[in-house]
Amino acid sequence: MNSNDPALANAAELLVKSVQVILDPGSLASSRAEAQKYYDNLQATAQPQELCTLGFMLSTSQSPIVVHAGLQFIKNSVCYSWNKFTEEQRASVKVLRRVLYEIS
């Protein structure tokens, strides 16, 4: 789980924009549908470890809705795919969880 990966950084940026469009009552229905499609596709195709990393990246946002989306990614990764994580990845998640708890 490397948050310095340019592909993950790009995915996180697109995910932030998607969440903001999805939850913005002023956004066009077509924009909202496209953003929802990206969000759902990412959840369906990304590895649980990537989703967890994205969740941690989003959880440092200033926007409460983006933080919430990031925490949902973490929760879903841990609750439904914990067995797919290696021991090293599990240890990383536990450390990041402690850090996140301390800064909140």
C-alpha cells in the first residue's frame, strides 16, 4: 500500500471530485451519473489494499463528505476483504488507523 504511487494519487484526486459531484445538489444529473459510475467502477475493480490506501488518502481531506467516503473505503476493505491482506499490509493498516485516530 504505497500512497506515493502516481496512479493511486490520480485515482484519489478523481475520487474526491466524484464524491463532490455526487453529493452536490447543484450538479447536473448527467455529471452525477458519470461520477457515480466512476465511483462504483473503482469499488468493483480495485484491489482491497488499493481501496484501503485510497481511503486513508481521502480521510485527510478538509471536506467532511470526502473524509466520510474515505472512511467507508477503509471500513469496507477491512470488513469484507481482511483475509486478502498480507501480514505486512495488515500491520500497515493498524499503524495508519492509530495515526488517523490520533489526528482526529
